[in-house]
Amino acid sequence: MKETYSVLLCSGRLKSQLQPEALSDVAGPDANKVVGLIQSFYPSSEWMDGGLRNSKHECTLSSQEYVHELRSGISEDKLLNCLESLRVSLTSNPVSWVNNFGHEGLGLLLDVLERLLDKKQQENIDKKNQHKLIQCLKAFMNNKYGLQRILGDERSLLLLARAIDPKQTNMMTEIVKILSAVCIIGEENILDKILAAMTIAAERNNKERFAPIVEGLENHEAQQLQVACMQLINALVTSPDDLDFRIHLRNEFLRCGLKKILPELKETEELDIQLKVFNENKEEDSIELSHRLDDIRAEMEYPFYRCLACACSREGARCGSRV
């Protein structure tokens, strides 16, 4: 995997409150970079005392009470309040609290998200609840245990891919950031899982799998979404070690409309970083491909010249014998 961690998610300086050792089992020697990636999901003003805090809410329910609420089938309006409270609890309580919730809670969150995504007619409250669910999942994965659970659950990736909606710019921005981070810090085959999830989600909507990402990049009114989409494109395209696969993914994005969009993008500081990463890696792959073709050409020409030399040698020997 190419080392583009520091620019893919524009993580900036690492926050000192979160200890890299907490993520070492997930990310190995790159734990420091992982910390920056995960913490970059949140505004720096929200970091206090080693975690996220929200002074407007008080966390009053236990982890099991949230599990009970999610299991009870509460109304959509009450669900919205429950999810907002849960988001705050997930970001302000100790990791042990998150662990207790996660044993059953993650599955329940995914159940609710799947139910909302399956609704044929989605009301405004449904979209709000989907966004809150994404925020809860994002908060849930802000520790080693949560990361491992998200990375180990293929349904998580599929539902995240299904929830990508260019019309819901704020929610989509958070989803593609999550997928970018997961792509970078996940296990060796995480790219295949993400691509499979995006493929299945696209087939449900009869679209090309990268179409929603390119569509999000077209939204000039949502600059953060544009940056996040380019982050995900870079994360996906630079992940494979195999040159052919990198070229395949990049060309798939270009055919899907990225080639037309790139010249039209209004450059900002953050977006310019992502565009630079994309172009530099494209150039590096072009050089590597050129070297490979040169090697193939040389291998093909070498037997010809060797045969020609042998033929000349034999002809010279015959001429000498005649003399």
C-alpha cells in the first residue's frame, strides 16, 4: 500500500489526548497515523479531556438502556432523540462503556439503519435518523474495540455503501470519510470488501459503483463533500500493490465521469492536496508502466538479435569453409 496517510484525510496534527498504543493492535507501526485519521473526523474544538464532549447534552442512560431502547421499536421521533443521546454517550464515556454497548448495540444500530434504507418512501425524519445512525457508528469506531468490530463486520460496510446519497451532503461526507479511513487502516483484504460493498449497493440502484462518488464530487456547493470524495478516490486507487489493479480502478473512475469533472473543480487548499495526490500517483503509475513495457520490449527483441547473430555466425562459417 502506498504511504499517503497524512494527506488522504487531511488529518493535520495528531491530537495528544488519544494514545496511539490504544490502536496498535489494529494499525501496528502506523498507530500514530491512525490516531490522526480517526480524530480528523471531528472538529478540534470538540476534543476535551481525552475524548469528545458535548456540553449541550447530559448522558443519563446506561449502555444497556440504550440497547433496550433500540430493541423496543420506538417511534421515529423518539428514535432521533435516542440516537443523538447515544452519539454523545459513545463519544463521552470510557471505552469500557462502548464495549458494553457494542456487544449487542452495534448489531441493533445496523438493524435500524438497514430498516430505514429499505423503506421505499423515506420521510425527512428517516433521513435525519440515518444521519444520526452514521454519526453513532463513527463515534463507535473511535477506539480500538469499535474499529475492530466495524472492520470485522461486512454488513457495516455494505450499509455504509448503501447509505451514500449525494443529495444528503452532510451524511455522505461523513460516510466517505469513514470508508477512506477503513480502507487505509483495515486488514489486507479490506479493499476487496469495500469494493464488493460498493458494487452490491450500486447493483441495487442500477448504477455504476463509483457513480455516487463522482456525483458528490460534482457538487460545487459542498466543498467538504468534494474533498471527502477525492480522499476516498485516492484511498481506493492507491491501496493496491498491483499496478494493473491501480490503473484499472483509476480508469474506472475516469470513465465514470471523473475525467470530465477534474478540470472543472474549483481548487481550494484542501482539495488541491487531494488533486495533487491523485495526479502524482497517476504519473508514478505511468512511469512504472512505461518501464514495464520497456522491459517487455527488450525481452522480445533479445531473442531476435541473438538468432540474427547466430545466423550471421553460421553464414560466416560457411563462407570461410568455401575459401
